[in-house]
Amino acid sequence: MFPSSNFSFSPSSLFSAYASLTGFLMLFRSLFNDIVPERLRSYITDLLNRFLTPKSKNLTMVIDEMIGYKRNQVFDAAEMYLRNKIGPETARFRVGC
């Protein structure tokens, strides 16, 4: 893409690129804040945060007791299995390998 002989990483060229990028981002931010309505800005920033924040390594599994008007068989099986493993006052527990 870039010829290696003509492309140098001197400190002055890196600082120039940094200054240009910073100036562009400041201009973009001020234009974004002036032109885009607040609700749309909030939606866009929430959308970006959702995709750019790292995912949690924890998984929360919720098993409903009822599915419509019928009992959930997975809930019954989990309740039967866990009845011997945990006490009645246990609110949360960690499962691991």
C-alpha cells in the first residue's frame, strides 16, 4: 500500500500526523455537537458504547418456573438437582469447572 522507501517514521512526521488527527477530531466533535440533535447524539453514543465496550465474562442464566400456563421442565430438573447442593437461604451461587 505504502512504498517502504518513501514512508518514514521520523518524530516530526509522527507529531505532524498526531496534530492533524487531533485537529480533525476536535473539528468533527464540535460540528457533531452543533448539528446533531441531543437525542440522536445520545442514541449514537449508546450504540458505539455497546459495540466498543468489552463483553463481560460472567453469564447470568435465568430459568423461569412457568412457560405460559405450563411448568418448565428445565426449572424442575434444576430445582431437583440443586436441592441437595445448596441451602434454602442461598440467593446466588457460582458454577465452575
